[in-house]
Amino acid sequence: MQTLLINEPPLQVLPSLAKKLNSVDKAIILQQMHYWLMKSTNVKEGHRWIYNSATKWHEQFPWLSEKTIQRYLKDLEKKKILITGNYNKAKFDRTKWYRIDYDALDNLGSALGLTVPTIGTDNPNGMGLGVPTNTNRLPETTTETNNNTSDKSDNIQYKQIIDYLNEKAGKHFRNVESNKKLIRARWHEGYRLDDFKKVIDNKVLDANDANSFFTAKYLQPSTLFGNKFDQYLNQQIKPKAEKGTQSYGGVEF
């Protein structure tokens, strides 16, 4: 059987991304990182992160040396497309964590939606090329096409989200690019319509609470759908007691 033709899951990438980055290899690396970010359960400060050792990255991109991969990642970091962090439990562990700044990626140009999942070789938790650690790893090899995490703008429910905000908050926001950009950034991080609705519901209740610092003037896309989105999503807010009720020991009567 011919071994140099496609008999194994291929790595795929959009030509437009390769053109913008002026490198097919960098585009493939970024696409693969996006694939693993969509599967990551490592959520820190409202963002999904991945990490991996240089050796493990090299297993995914065997035609590149480890030093070349490190250099490409540093270049993507300098372009502010990749954001790095350190969430390792051990202070001596300097392994980098990575996430993609999808707003910066959008600014590279249109038609850059990273929609085609690439192969998932072993263990990308996405560490930034430091010393391997013993943290839990992501699921093993997969070649399935995940339509549920498609980043195509046509699949993002902009209108439903804006309409729901207007209905619940009594606002009149429009489905304009400045609002869509915020929604798109959160959508790329894996959040969906129900998540947006919950954030809106939570903050509408919060704005109605006389003891809250959050007021109705903050019920706008720039606040709700920004970097605190995950915090708002997981915020526990009790519905305000109806007039005429009293509360004693946590029991309303």
C-alpha cells in the first residue's frame, strides 16, 4: 500500500490563515491548538487553556524540530495571537499555559474561522513547551468532525442573544459588529446560547438587587460578554423576594 498518500487522519488548515501568518506550519500549529482548546476543561479567569511539553508537541508535528516549534510559538505570542499564563501548582514549574486571543486573530482578516478539527495525537493539555508535568491530559486521538464547536460566523446566534438581552433588560441594542465581536469571542471559547441567556438572567437579577453594585446601566454587551463572562455565568444570585414577604432564617413567609 502507498504510504505517502493519505492513509491516516490528516492535519488540515485554511489557506487564508496560512497566508495571513505567512507560514503553513504556524497555521497548522494554531489550528491544532484551537482543536485542543475546544476540548479543554482547564478554565482559568474565564478562558480555556492548554499546555504540553516540547516533546509532546513534537509528536504532533514530527516534521518540525522542537526548537522550531518553540520559535513558532514565541512568534505567535509576540503577535499576541497566543496568550500565555502559568497556573501550575508547583512554584518551580515554569511550564507555560496557552490560549488563543480570538479577537486578535479576527483582526488578521476575514474568513479565518478555524473550523476544521485536526487530529488529536496523544495528550495535548497544551503546556507551553516547558518541562513535562504530571497533570491530567485531554482525551486521546480523535478524528471526528465536531460540528457543535464550529466557529463559522453564520452558526453564531447573534440575533437571538441580542434580542434576549433587549427583552430581559428593556434595552434596544442592535446586532452591530461591535456587539457581535464580543459574542464571537465567547462563542469561540465554547459558550453557547443557553450560557448567554444565563449570564443575562443572572445580571438582570443582580441589577435589581438594591444591595448590589451592579446596576441597570451595566446591562450592555460590553460588560456582560467581556472577560468576566464565565464569572457571571457561575454567579449564584437569589431571586429578589416579592413585596409583602418577609424572610426569617432563610424561610420566606
